[in-house]
Amino acid sequence: MKKILKIGLVVLAVTMMVTSFYNFRTEAKTKNKVTYTLKKGTLTIKGKGNMPKKMVFKGNKKIKKVVIKNGVTSINKSAFENCKNLEVLNFKTVESIGSHAFKWCTSLKDVEFGKNLKSIGAAAFAYCEEFPSEITLPGGFESIG
């Protein structure tokens, strides 16, 4: 009987530890959650950390403006590729832009790079016909392509 009670207590203790670890990991993931809303042509991305890899808006014709709020640190590869009506891009805390992120955004003409930007992937702004001919990159910029 004592042996069964000891085994039961060990199982209970292990279960409590696993449950606590799972809850801690779930809370940690929730804190870094990046979400978006699209209202009247303005796509707003907010949260903390990198954009989830599944967050891609390829070919979306409803997007006219993208605002990436403070806390979001990256823009995915091909995230906005072929969004032909996208005209305005505004972000402050983004550190990296993936390759082809804005490729074929033919209407993109107003771009405001944040001071945290360090790298731009290959062809990130390829075929952006309205893209400004002169841009200012932040002082800590590291690489293009």
C-alpha cells in the first residue's frame, strides 16, 4: 500500500511539473504574438518579434498602406509580393526585410524606413515602378541582398 502511495505521489509531482512547463511555454509564445488587421485598405501589423512565416499577403489587391507597429522585427520573404495597389509602407522597429518582400508592388511610392533596419533581402523592392529614386538608410545598416 505504501509503495502504491509513493508511486501515486511521484506521478502527481511529475504531472504538475509538466503542466507548469507547458503553461510557461504557452505564455511565452503568447507574449511574442504578431497579429494583423486590414481595414479600409490599411494593413496594420502589431505585436512583438518576427512576422510568422505563414503571414503572407501575396497578390492582395485590397492593401493600399502597410503600417508595421513598434515591436515587429522582420518582414517575411515574399510577404507582400505582387500587392499592386500598395502605395505606402511605414515601419520603425523592423530590423530585416526578406527577399522579394515587396517585389512587383508597382504602386509603392512612399516608404519610411525605421532606424533599426539592418538588412534588405535580394530583390526586396524589384519591379517597384513608383519606388523613390532616392532613399535614406539608417546609420546601422549592414547589407542589401
